[in-house]
Amino acid sequence: MWYYVENGQQRGPVVDADLDTLRREGKINSETLVWRDGMENWLPLSQVQPSLATAAPVAGATAGAGGGVICSECGKVFPVSEVIRYGNVWVCANCKPVFVQKLREGVTVSSGPLEFAGFWTRFAAYFVDSIITGILGAIVGGVIGAVMGAAGATKGGAAGIIAVQLTAMIVSLGIRAAYFIYFIGKDGQTPGKKMCKIKVVNPDGTQVSYGKATGRFFGYILSSMICGFGYFMAGWDEEKRALHDRLCDTRVIKL
Ligand SMILES: [Zn+2]
């Protein structure tokens, strides 16, 4: 377990592998002070690297100098013969069951390349979701209309009818919001996206938060303005991002 200093604050504990990740992400460098149990003083990372190297050599190069490779799960070094390769990451025999389990659960391997879903796949998913939310909205809207009608709202003339329509509109927007925010925040997949085997993720492949899912929903609204121009942006973006993906820094990937 390592502790390190970031912006004058002590952080940690993290394991060797995390230290590598932090270095790769540029959050720490060779000058960063690190400490672990048993060390007398905090030392720059560059000075503890020799000891770190025995456990987990410098990241960046997956193939270590001694001909070994780093397991992407535990961060330890193994001979090439003892690891399996998945995309551009290596996994040791010990970590393989956990790794495979993660793959099954749809956890994206952060160091692997993301495969972005194209416009038509996303359109198909969106189409399915629109039908589902449309049906839900029609049912709930119908009930509300009937209840308000029975309560005499429509007897007030035009104003009453507008009130009923307005309520139905707000409710249907509420249903869409709840649907998209719940499913995207839960596991990045609405039923439509599940069907099309695509998923909303952060740029590093991790699960988006409910907060981000909420922001993204409002991004949808922006994207649908100007005749859906925001959606079409996914058609020519190099990472296939629609306007709402750009705004919320999300990606849609193939599973
Ligand atoms: Zn391992």
C-alpha cells in the first residue's frame, strides 16, 4: 500500500498497480513524494522505483525489460508464457477468472481500445427507446387526461384543454427523463441500447454517474433542436460523439 502527495495533500492508500495507473495518467511523476509502511521518510517516486520495479516495472511499455509483461489486474510482472493476452492488455493466470468475470459483466477494460458505436446503431437503439417511452407516455397521459376531464377541467373551455395538454406534455417529458436517467445511470444501457449491444461510458470506459446521466438527458433535448442536428454530429465525429456526448464527455461503445 502506497501513499502519495498530490497538490500538497496526502492521498492513498493505493496498491502498486494504482501507482502505475496514476503515473500513466500523469497525476504523479518521478518527483512525486511517496511513502509506504516500513519506509523511514517520504521519497520521490524516482528513488523508490527500483523497489517498485521488482513488483511492477514502469508502465507505458507493457513488455518489461526482462522479457516479462505486466498483468493489467494485479500489476505484477510475469513471463509471457504465464499470461494471456486480451486486446492490448495482459492478464496473469491468477487474475484471469476475475478478469473474465468483469468482461462478462460488461466492464470495459480501461487500457483496451474502445470501439465506438456508429450513427445507425445508435439510431436503432434510440428508436426502440422512443417507442417504449412513447407507449408509457400515451398510457399515463391518457389516464391523466381522463382523470382531469372527469374532474371537469375540460369544461373550462380552451384554457382547460390547454391545461390538460400541458400536463400530459410535462408528464411525458418526466417519463422520458426518468427512463433515460435511470437506465443510463444504472449501467449505461437503456433497453434499446441493450438490444443493440451498445453502452454509454466515460472516455476511459468506466460507468457514468447518475449526475452525468441527468446532464446527458438535457443534452438530448439540445441535440434534438435544429432538426436533430446534434444527433447527426455522431455521423462524422472521429469518436462518433453526438452533441450530448460532447457536452457531457461521454462515448457510446459497442459491447
Ligand atoms: Zn494478475
